[in-house]
Amino acid sequence: MGDFNPRTDPEAEHFRTAIIATLGPASWDEPVLEQLIKAGANIFRLNFSHGDEAGHERTLARIRTVASRLGVPIGVLGDLPGPKIRLTEVPGGGFLLEPGQRIEFHRGLASALHGEDGTACLGCTLESIIDDVQVGHHVLIDDGLVRLVAIERGDDMLVCEVEVAGRISSHKGVNLPDTDLDIEMPTDRDRRFAAWAIEHDLDWVAMSFVRSAEDVQSLEAHMRSVAGTQNRPIPIIAKMEVPRAIEHAASIVQEVDAMMVARGDLGVEMDLALVPSIQKHLLAVTRDARIPCIVATQMLQSMIESPVPTRAEASDVANAIFDGADAVMLSGETAVGTWPVEAVSTMHRISCISESTMRSLSISTGGDLEPIADVAPGPLESLVDATWTAALSANARCIVVPSSSGLHARHLSRNEFQLPVLALADDPRAVRRMLLLRGVTPVQVDALPDPAHLVERAESEVLALGWAEAGEMIIIVARDDLVDSGARMIVHRMCGEAGD
């Protein structure tokens, strides 16, 4: 077992923001995985939209081999494909659609055709496109690069006109931003991969194209049935990428364990100018609900081909951190890009500098985000508030919390005071899942220390991390069955040597 831990890199002081790296042909071999971890990645994403179970199983085995060799916890997120809509086959490598051209979608058409009058006849993997799309609705192809508008409907045919021309080819994605689709969620493929995720003990599943709280409830019911448990077997992340999801964010957030601002399809389905405001809105929604939020898609997009990002991309990553994102995610940059390790290293440096700036200038996390709702404090919220009040009064260096499930650590991670949280857990799954919590450094212990030994263990771990010195104060949240919150708070002055 190694002793490498990028979250305690002395140059980073306290590494607070998680980095999620999507794996693919550019990154799924063991030597690259090791470099990605050393560069700062602590969560890997398996994109179930591509590949099969056997391929993902090989990648997962490599992740766990490398993590064990380095001696660090690494989380794994399985991203369910959702109802991805695509064109069927387009022969000849594709063709160009001209402005004003008539386009017909035919039910069951497996290969595109060109009519003698210049009409292009296309097929779609979603046959109900013909039933669901209404006249005046837009049909977007290839992330909106080609734009059509519906002008006529028939029993087995939808007629569109090209508004924005461009080239189409086989299996390009189709978005229907104006259409309320009648699609069962989760899809059969989602159910299959969710069962695979449970069988292989993944740490999170992300649900694509969530539209409502009911979609999440349906996925949870399937997962509980597969696992044979009454409780949710794996935390669920809602990918917020369609207009209906944004409209129902307040109810969706009550059903999930985390949210992802999936800006790719979101920027296609909605006015691109709205995306920054939606990102801030969702960060505020999740902050109020005390759950993590991931900002994703095109964060360092130019690094797919370039060894350095644009200035705008660097600012994008930093602003997500300033607004309180728990994690920032790389997609194509690490999955298929030429510079996967450099992309992670760059994101890590931006994170460290941004976080250092926040500490030195006392910038509050998400300080410019307006609260969405008043949350009535319960015993746990009251304990958290008291903990932060004591930490500020004592000028504490950090907070230590035994957190077998991650609940206390999650609530403490919602702080705005740039104070690190050390979470002790005896369950390796809890350790991996706490990697997603901003500002939390999870450490696995053989058993949670009892109250008599908790202070000694907390001091030993803090000294090992270099977070505090003799005479400095730390706050310890101790389990206590005699209080409603299940915990009580200890203000402790460091002695200076482990075991003193």
C-alpha cells in the first residue's frame, strides 16, 4: 500500500473541490489511471452511453487495482445513458442539409433516403417522435448545429423544414426542446446498467434526462428491487439537462443525493444565454437542500486537443468553485482527449489557487446566491450551526467528525468559512462517497473510536495531515446517543504530539 494522497498535497493546503474524470480510450489503461490520480482526480466516471458491461468491468477492475496500489480511496460514478435520441443510419458518410429543404421523419426507417424532389427521409431511434412533436416544435441535430422546425404531421411521417443548415451523419444526437416526450423512465438500458452498478458496488449512479421527482422514485424502486433492500442501495445523482427538470428542481432535489449541472444538453435544450443563471440557481437549490452539486461539460474543452486551456475555461472552473460547487467534471477532455493528465492537473491547479484565494480574502462559498427556501432547523442543523459558531469563536484549524454514514460530514461540508473537515469512517464505501463532499477529507479507520479514545485519534490524524500544531484549537463532533442529533461537540486544544 502506498501513502500518496492528492487531497493532502502540501502545496494545496486543503484540497476542497472534487475532480471527476470521465474514462475512455485515452485514459482507461492502468498507467494513465495512476497519473490521473496523482494529478488530482479522485472520482472516475463510467459513461454507460458507450461500451458494454464487459468493457466497463475491465475498466472498474483497473481502477480498483490502481487505487489499492496507491493506497487512496477512489470513487466510481456510473452514468446511466437515459433516453438518448439519435438518427438511424445515414449512408455515404452523411450529407448536407440545405436551408429551406424539406425533411421527413418516417416511422421505422432504418436508413436515410434522398427523394427525387430533394426531400431527405430520415429515421430516428425514437419512433414516437412522429406522434409527440407538434407543428412549430424544433428538432435539433448534432448538439443543435443543424436546426429543423416541424411544419406538417401525418400518421407515419413528420415533415420538417431546415432552419439552420449543416451536415448530418449516422447516429447523430437529436434534441426536442419544445416537446414533452412520452418516454418511460428509467429506460430498459438504464435498468440494466443500474443493476450492474449495484452488483459491482459502484459509489453513485447518475440518472440522465431526469424530468421529475417521479422519474427518480421509479429508478430507486427498481434499484431497491434488484438489491432486495428497503433502503436505496447506491446514492442517486440527478443530471439536470432538460427544461422540465429545471422547472421541477425544488421537488427533484428532495429525492436525490446530489445534482449535476449537465451543461451539454442543457445548452442545446434551452437558450444558451440562460445556462450560467441556471447553474447558479441549481447551486443555490442544492446548497439549501444540503446535498452536493457537480458542474459538468466543456469545462476545459479546448484541452481535448491543446495542452493548455483558454482563459475563459480557466475562469469557468474558478467561478464554479467560487459559487460552491462540490465537484467539477471533465468529459471528453479525459475520455478521448490528447492531454487527459494535463487536463486534470490544470483543473487541480485552478482549484487550489481559487480555494486559496477564497481563504485569503474570506470569500463565502456561494455568497452571491440567494436562498431558495427557508429551511426549518432540526437537531442536526442546530448542531452544525453551533459547531461553526464554536469554530469561529475558538479560531479552530479544522473540524473532526466520526461519520459512519457520511450524514454529519455532508451537513458540515455546507460551510462557508473555508475550514476543512476530517471525517473518520470504518466503511470503505462511506469513505469513497464522502469524496464528493466539498471540503471533506475522509479517512478510513478500522473502527470508529469510542468517546474515550476519540480525542486521541482526532489529534493523531490532524497532526499526520499537518492541519494544526501544538496549542491550536480543533473542533471534534463526537457521537452521543443521549442527544437528539446523535452527536455532541468538543473544543480541543492540540497537545502537539500524537498520543500525548
